[in-house]
Amino acid sequence: MIYTAIDNFYLTDEQLKDSPSRKDGIEEATETTLRIYGCDLIQESGILLKLPQAVMATGQVLFHRFYCKRSFARFDVKIVAASSVWLASKLEESPRKARQVIIVFHRMECRREGLPIEHLDLFSKKFSELKMEMSRTERHILKEMGFVCHVEHPHKFISNYLATLETPLELRQEAWNLANDSLRTTLCVRFKSEVVACGVVYAAARRFQIPLPENPPWWKAFDAEKSGIDEVCRVLAHLYSLPKAKYIPVCKDGTSFTFSSKTVDSQPQSTPKEVPQSSPQANNHTTFPIEALVPINPESGGSKVKAALDRLKDCKKSDDESKSMPSDGEAREEPVQRPKSDHKTEASGERSKDRDRERDRERDRDRERDRERERRKSRDRDRGRDSDRERDRDETDKIKDRGYRSKDRMKDSGGHSEKSRHHSTRDRDYHSYSSSREKDRHRHY
């Protein structure tokens, strides 16, 4: 039988030193940094998702417990942190959708690692893979916990302890902050919540220099030991001495929430350029005006000028004829090429006509089907109307029969009443006559 109300997940120092991450070759400093980094992600995501502090505290405890049984090299710290937040929100009755958790972690990672913040498409393959991976990691967490996810936080003990010790209010806030920071360490899997609460109260009192009763020691009343309180203070001091935690990629099998900005641009396909075909005869010489070629001399005879002009005209005619030759050839070749294009157009036209005919046939079929349906509906309606009419007729006939029967009954009842009245009057007369005769007899006697 599983008792979910008992918080019994605690490890010794030797078990923590022999963790699965250490067996996979991850150093102690790297493991500590990744634990702090994952808890920072949980805390920040809880603030962005507007979750209560209890959800963030539960998520951090589940995160530490999971990595006490699994290695950072097997499960990515970002996905486990996201799954811990998602599971803790459901455990603390403040559920959030998987879509919201993934979007928040995506933006946090882009902001932390200096990546360009891109829009996350909810219908993309990457989003579906991340959602599936997060749900799978959540099942792994539940499996490692044995589905016993009860968590007892030190926060609920702090207010009671400080109210009992009658300390000022500023000490309560400081102890609350220290309790939140203690969740980044492995104190939640090493000590009970009462010991951690006493440790943060002791550390807050030392910081504000507020004396607490030591004779008898105040921690004895709360089932704590001085050695445990000193260890809590030492771990908190070591936490504050560390730099800001950063992501260290040590996971071998897990996937990350990173969306790489390097996109493979599709190279445009080079279309072959159409080179215009040159004419068979190129114009190698340029034409100049006739006046430039043959200077006119007014003193020379007109016959020479005319002869020169005639020669030039003949040359020009020959050039024109030579230029017209390729055009005639092209004109001859065109009828050879045209039938191919005409054949293609005719074939395409016939195909389009066939398609149109098929479409028309399908439309006609659909129309016939619709008409048949309408006819069937009208027949059913007529049948229904006829049946209604027959029912009305039957009902009217029944009503008429009932009326006739009631009239007959009334007549019968009327005849019987008259007979009974007649008999009653006759009896009365008989009785009165008999009584009068008896009186007369008595008189005579």
C-alpha cells in the first residue's frame, strides 16, 4: 500500500556522491551547476506563467528527486525542468497547458543564450516533437517517483516557528527568501522540511543579529539537531558564493528546446536563358548616304553622275535581294514548324473538351440524383398526408358513431322514464283507491 501523505524520499551524502550523473563521468561541480540552472528555469518560468510559489517549489523538489535516480547525460536539463513545472502545476491544482509551458521555455532559452527570438509555430513538426518529448519525460518522472509525488515544503513551518519565537516581521520575510533559495540545492532530498525550516530561521536571525533562546535550545522544540542546522547554513553560504549558473551541454540522448536560426535557404534554380538566333547573314557593312559616297561635281557632266547613281542602285538592289533570301527560308520553315504547335494545341484542346464533357456528365448525374431524392421526398410527404387524412377520417367516423350511440341511449332512457312515471301514477291511484275503500268499510262497521 502506498502512503502518499508520507514524505520519505531522503538520501545520504554517500548516495548523492555516487549519483547516476557521477557514474556517467559528470563532475560534481558540473552537476551542481546544472541543478542550479534547472531550478532557475523552473522559478523563472513559474513567474512568467503566473503560478503560485507552491507550484515552483514542488517542481524544484521533483527535479532534484528525478536526477537522484537519473543522469544528466540521459535526460536534458531543460526538458526535465519543463516537465517538472507542467507536472507540479497539475499536482498543486494550478494546471497550465503544454503549449504555454513550451512557449515560455523557448523564449527563456532564446533570451538567455542570445538567440534571435522567433515565432514558435504551433502547427510545426518541431512543436509536436517538443510536446511529445515533454509528455514522455513527465511519464519518466512519475515512473521514477513510483507515482508518489507528495512534497512537504519548509515554508509552512517557518511562519509557525517564528510566531512561536515571537520574532519581528522582517525576519519572517528573510527566512522565506532563504527557504526559496534552499530549493536550488540538494537540501530538500537530504533533510526533512522541519530541519530546513530551522536552518533558514537560524540563518535569518544571524543575519539580522536577533538573539534566539538557547537555554534550552529552541530547535529542540521543533525536532531538529544543531548539526543539521549548521549543514543547512553551510550549503546556503556555498550557494551564494557560486557565480550565475549557465547551461552546460552534457546530454547525449535528449533533445533541446533550441530553434537554430540557421535555415537552409533554397537555392533558386537557374533557368536557361534563351539566346536569340542571329540572322544567317550579318550586316557587316554600314550604309551611308549616297552623297557621301559620290561627291557631286557641278562642272562634270551629268552622264557620269547618272552612271554612278545607277551602279549604286544596282548594288543596293542586290543587297536587298540577299537580305530577303533568309526571310524566305524562314517563311518556308514556318509551315513545317506550325503543324507541331497546332497539333499540341489541338491535343490539349481535345483533352480540355473531354474533361468538360466528363464534368458535364457528372453534373447531370448529380442533378438526376437530386431530382430522384426530391421525388422520393415528395412521395413520402404525399403518403404521410394520405395517412393523416385517413386517420382524420377514422377519428371523425368514430366521433360520429359515439354521437349516434349517445343519442340512442338518451332516447332509450327517455322511454323508460316515461313508462316508470306512468306506472308510478297508476300505483298511486290504486293505493289511494284502496285506502278510501277501507275507510268506508270502517265507517259502516
